Amino acid sequence: MKKLTFGALMILTVTATASTAMAQDVAAGKSSFNKCLACHAIGEGAKNKVGPELNGLDGRKSGTAPDYNYSDANKNSGITWNEAVFKEYIKDPKAKIPGTKMAFAGIKNETEINNLWAYVSQFDKDGKVKQ
């Protein structure tokens, strides 16, 4: 009985810790997104700025945000955004898509990149947080 109780307690602890870690990642990602706010918007009511709005980025083809004037490099990149592509891109946007209009040096810190993806990827195409 003691083993069963201990096992159940361990599962609850791990689950609670994982949930807390995810919440911290999203919160840290939101803070990191402040670097992006000058050019990008995300969330309900987001509109294109100097850069496109980023709602529904996960699974979206590059160069397809409505009413945004993309560079030919972005439109013709063949990229479909996902976690791996985003993480590679955000380290050095101009290296990933030569000719992009994005004038951002990139983020090199892996933890910050992971947190930023946790924040950005939580929004669906309508700017609502996915459940």
C-alpha cells in the first residue's frame, strides 16, 4: 500500500511541476516577445505592423498572413512554420531566409527561444489561446 501511495504522490508531483514549468515558459516567452512588439502583433485583434501579425503561426506557410506585403524571399521560401523551423529562423532570420525584410539580429539563447515559441505557438489563427 505504501508503494502505491508513494507512486501516486510522485505522479501528482511530476504533473504539477510540468504544468508549472509550462506556465513559466509561456510567461517568460511573453516577456521575450517584447523584443518583437515593435514590428509584430499577436493575440485577439492583432494587426499587421512593420511585420505580419503572428496568430496561428504554427502550421502557417511563410508569406501568407492576409494583407501583409511580404518579400519575395518569404513568399518563395517554401517554409511551413513549426517549432523546429521557428527555432532555427529566430537565431538568425537573414541566414534562414536570405532576402527577408526582417531586420532583426536574432536570439541566440536556447532557453529564451524555447520560451518564445511556447508563447507564440499558443495562439490560434483568430488570436485566441488554444485550449
